[in-house]
Amino acid sequence: MAEKGVFDSMLIAMNHWAGNTEKRQELAIPAAKAQGMGVMLMKVVRPRETIKELDPIDLIKYALSLEGPDGIALGMDKMEVVKSNLELLRNFKPLEGEKMKELAFKLTPFYNHENLPWMKSGYCDGKWA
């Protein structure tokens, strides 16, 4: 779709960023950029569903530090989350290479769709705890 050049931007789910057979980050993002499209990532904190020890702030910093995307879409359910995110953005510095590698490694189960009911065949929305 990106190659058709009829869109202004593309929204890509974070759980498809790495470790998948379709290599969306190597195909979709460059295709979108070649057409002058903006690229946003969503679901950047969703890995916490299956990897509880991940810090949401680290996940946000990781997503913002990736090359290619122009920004991220975050859901915010409380004013304290909005304030925390604003503070993070005001003082943001991209993560160093070692920290990026460490987080990428920790995200492997999420990228491989381990323990994610909504990624399994036969999933029916609203039928899991």
C-alpha cells in the first residue's frame, strides 16, 4: 500500500517491529519513507501484557530511539501518565546502542507472539483474562 503513494502516513503496530517473517521494519517503513509518508508506531507499551518486568518508560524510550518512525501513538488513561510522558519528552535523549540491544532482547517473547492470546489462531476477542 505504501508504494501506491496515496497516504500521508502509516501506523505500524510495535509488536511487528522485529522478529517476524514479514520484516515490516525493513520493507514497510522504507517504502513509506520513499513516498514521503510519515510513520508512527503504536502499541509501544503493550509488551507489558506478557513481560511484566518491562518498564513502560523504557519501552517508550526504546520506541522513540528507533530509526525510521517519526513518532509514536500512546494511549493515556490518567493525568499522571500524561504528565509523566510530557516530562519524558522534555528531557528525551535517544537510548545508547547497548541499552537498545538489551531491550530488544527482552522484547523477544513479545515479538515472537509468545503468551499473547490475541495472536493465536481461534482467538475470539474478549474471551481471555
